[in-house]
Amino acid sequence: MDIPTSSRHGVGQYGRHVVILLACLQLLPTVWTVGRSSSVTLEARMRDDPDLSEFYSLIERDEIAMSRLVHHPLTIFAPTNQAFQRYLNNKTHLNYHMSSTPLRLSQLGDTVRSLNDDGTPLYITRRRPLSGMQEDLYVNSAKIVRERSNMEFKNTRGYTQILHIIDDVLTPITTVFNKTLDTPNPDAWGFLQSVEAINIEPHRVRSFRKKILNLKRDQVFKKSGISTFFIPVETGFKVPPNPTLSMIDKRVIDGHVIPNKAIFTTPAPYGKPLETLQFEDDLRVTITFFRHETGKNTHRVFVVSNTMYSNSRLTPGAVIAEIVKPNIPVANGVVHLIHRPLVIVDMHGMQMLTDNSHTLWSKFRDLIEDYAPEFLNVLRGMSQMTLFVPQDEAVAQMMQTNFMSNRKKLLEVLMMHVVPDAITIDKIKRNNQNHIYQIPTMNSRRFLYFNLNENRTTHDKSVTVEGGGVNASLVLGDIATKDGYIHIIDRMLGVSYMTVQEKLETDPMLNLTYHFGKLNHFNDQLNMTNKRFTYFVPRDKAWIQWFIEHPAANLDDFVRNREQSRMVLEHHLIVADRVFSMGDLRNMSHDSLILPTVGLESLQIRVKEEDNRYFIQWKETGRWTTVFRADVECTNGLIHVIDVPFVHEYDMITSGGHRLYSIEPLTLLLVTVLTALGAV
């Protein structure tokens, strides 16, 4: 039925009214919430909230705090009951959770004056997790729970009061029993001057304070504004006289201060280097916050100073210190007590590795002391060293395996974590531009291989290291010692945890062999754990070079012809009741070896060793080729990475094959490989 124009016009108006009505109905809950807040006081709201019962019960027992809650304009930051369950102190400072100025979240500045007796400020931090996301807000080290905050009330006198919920209890400077501060609301220098009256047990900071006075740098700690101060405690200087203390100069002290920021540990920008007061052309020092996970929902916080463009007194590189007492608010920022001085390099590698104050690698240290003390004798005889130290979780996982029963093997694995040279991460990156960078270790014939992975968003390059078949990521690098560096990695090298198939899939230099085997399902067998595989795997560069040298071979046909490619891979895979290391093959290879492959034909080879390198000769070609990486251990076998595949040109030429590739454009070959892999 046709609707007259006037009727259609009426229907359009009616539709618009319906849309407006629905929108108003959606708003009703919000309007009701605002209306309810205006009729309920803040005191009643907190009293009736079961999740604020701990905090409210404390206010009930404090006459002054209850008076402020009932009668005064107020902003209150209320910790949840769960926050109190984590709180370890005996006393809660109620007034430090309150401000006399009602402030919504949008009105919070960098600081908020608290109602604490000395007016100690509260520090506000804004942090946006990801671009486009709503920013997180923190007061000191407590996160503001946005969805439960910004609740506005009127008390019986008509004053505005605002409630924000936080996930931690706020703690100002606290004094020891029967002590008072010389200056209320002290700045960082006032904190150091009055530190004997302040509860920082069991720590002392006398040595660093005295050094600041002697060098006349107290003005740095008195300066108004906002800064973050790192104060090393007494135990960081050991027993006097200690050379560490004598190495502290004005520049070192300035390297312990981050200006213009009050950085608390929870909202700290972890992993981001921050400029210190000592940041000039000839000497630049940055500080980075680093979090070390120690278990479920537990962690320790460290700071890492990095010295660049060093002068004659200071060694370039990183110095790491644990924050032993964090988040002490002062009038001009925040103080963190750290277990040792930053910037100063005062230990050799072996000394740092075995020093109990360095908790970041405590399990690795325990492993050496309990199971391989002879490893330390190796380190004592070295003039330079770089240590790749696995973090605690990696060591703990390894200690749960039967690997620990073989002490000789354990020592070999530990030796793989030591390089007899001072190697920085920058050097690794520079030497890894056009090829895989490899470094010999203290384990004879064992090398470490490095790879760079670029983040597609930030374009930052991260470093991975492979040793003994295990690929580890760099967690923290360039920790400087007097004789080299320590790099922390996330796995124990040489302790296999992948099958042959998994190793192929994840190793960046074995991509082509992996994809060839994936397309023809050759790889399926390589996950089996009831067989022992010895796999001679050509690295990517070997395949590419072979096709350049044999232009008559048709790569496209090879990839598409699954039967043909499977037959070629079968030449390279040995299946037996044992694995064959390169050392085994060398000892067996007086003339030539005949090894059973998974294919119809056996593999006939010879092996020799020269200058701690293995070479292999395939009888079919008579050509000697380098074993680029020997004995890559997997849970079900070994991989030997070779520089030339075991293949004839006629293996690659199919009936009707034709010359498709030119030897000139390498890029054309690579594009063809990728296209073929994606097309099949």
C-alpha cells in the first residue's frame, strides 16, 4: 500500500522521536546514579562498601579523620581490602590518603597536597599503556581504579567530596619510635640529614651522605621541583677502606638523580632509558628500571645505569642495583634506596658472579657452587671474559631434569656460557649486519651464534643467541665488569628442550629446509620421541648459493614436486638407535662412513677436523664442505648445519625442466623462493 507524502513525513518524525526516547532511556541509569550520589554522603558510601571495610574501620577509630570525612570538603584515595592484605607496615597514615581540595581525575595535577601533618605531597603519574588507549592514573605507587573512582558527593554542610579507589596503601616518611624530624616534609637532603630518625631499617646511608657533603653536591638534593633520587645503602660499600667510595665523584653523584620526574616503581617506564643529571657530551649516564619476576605475582625491582662516552675514571657499560627500599616520598620527589652505587664498575666478572648481593642470578651462582665449583677455576685464569648468565627460572627448569646427574656434561654446558673476550651488545649488532655473527666459547668447538630480530612497529632490534641447539633471548645486556661484560639471557644454553622439528621451525637460519619439509610433510616424523635423528641441515645461505651455482636446476619445480623434494631431504636424515655427533663421526671416519638414511640410498661421507672446525665430504661429489654448526642438540636427536646440501643437479631437474633462473639477480631468486613457498 502506498503511503501519502504527509503520512510518510509523519512516520519519519515518529521514528526520530523513538530514537530520542531510546537514547534517553539508556541514560536513565547514569542519571539515577548521579542522583543517588547526591543524596548519599561519602561517609555512608564508604561505610556500606564491603570492599572498603578495612579502611573505613580505621577512620572510625580516628576522631580527626572521621571529622574530616563527615564535615569537610575532601578528596579521599581509599585502598581496597585486598590492598591491606598486601600491606606489611603496622601503621596506616589516614591523613596521607586525603586532600582538602575536591579533585576529579581530570583535575589532578602532578602533585596533590595531602592532609598529612607535614603536608607531604602525593605524586600523580599518567601512563598510557598503548597508543589510543585510555591513560592509567597512579597516586604514588598505587593505581587508581578508574571504574570505581570520580564518585562525587555532598556532605551535610553542602561541601563537595570526591572518592577515588586505589589498589595500594599510601605510605609517607615514617619515623622510628620516640623520634621526630628536624624539618617537616623534608626534601631529599632533609631526608638524608634526618635519616637516623626515619624508619629505613635495616639500612644505613652514612657513607653516601658524607661523600655528598665532601663534594658539595647537597644542592642537588635540596633543589626545588621534582626529581627521583637513588641512594646506595651502607652495605654497598662493604668494609672500609673500600675503593668503591673513593671512585665516587661529582659526576657519579649526579648519575644517581633523574631530574623533572618523580618515578615510583609501579608506574615506572620499565625498559626505557631515562636521562640523569649527568648527561653531557663527554659523559652521559642513563637509568633504566628493570623488573625481575621471581614467582607468581612477585617480583624484584632493579635499576640499571648505563655510562656512555666514559672518561678516564669510569668504565662504559651498565651497572645494576636492586631497589631495597622503594617509594619514599619527599618534598621534591621520591627516594629509592639501592643495594650498591650505580655508574661505578668495581668488580671482576667472577667476583660479581659469586657475590651474594647480586640476586639477579642467584640460582646460577648456586648451581656453580654446588655442582661445578671447578668452573670458577676456569674464570680465574682469564684476563677478559663475557658471561651469558641464564636467569633464575631457566636454571630452575634445568635442575628439574636428569641433566644434573652428568657432571662432565654440566661443566661443558657452563663453559658454553663464557666467551674469552669483552663483547658488548653494540658489537654484536654491528657484526651481525650482513651475516650470522659467531663467537668461540670456552667449550672447545662450541660457538655462539647471534641473530637480530626487528620489531615491525618500533623498529627496535633485539638480540638472540644460539648455543648447543638452544635459542635464548637477551633479557639484560652490557652489565660491565672490570674484565668484560655480563649479559642475562632467558634460557640455559646447551640444554635442549625442543624436538628436531621444533628447532627447524624456530631457527632463523634453517627456514628453507623447514619449509621444504613442511610442504611435503617430511617434517612430520621429526617430532617423534621414540626415534633418534641425526639431521644434516643445509642453512638458508647454502641452498641459495647452490641454486645460483646450478642455474639449470628449477627451484619452482623442486618446491612444487613434493616427491622430488622429499627424496632430496631423505639424503640428509639418519635414523638409528643413537645419534652421531661430529666427534663420533670423525673418530669413525678413517676411510669413509656409510650411514642409513630414511630413504632408499645410504649416505656415504668422510669427516675431518682442522682448527677446531669440522669438515664433511660427500662421496657423490667429492667436495669438502664446512660444518657451520655442529651438534645442535634436540630432545630427540642432533642437527649438523652444513654449508652445501647433499644434492646433484640432476636431482633437481625434472622431465621437461628448463633453465628458469639467472645467476645474476640474487633478489629474484629470493623472491621466487618466497613466492613458491606461499603458492603451494
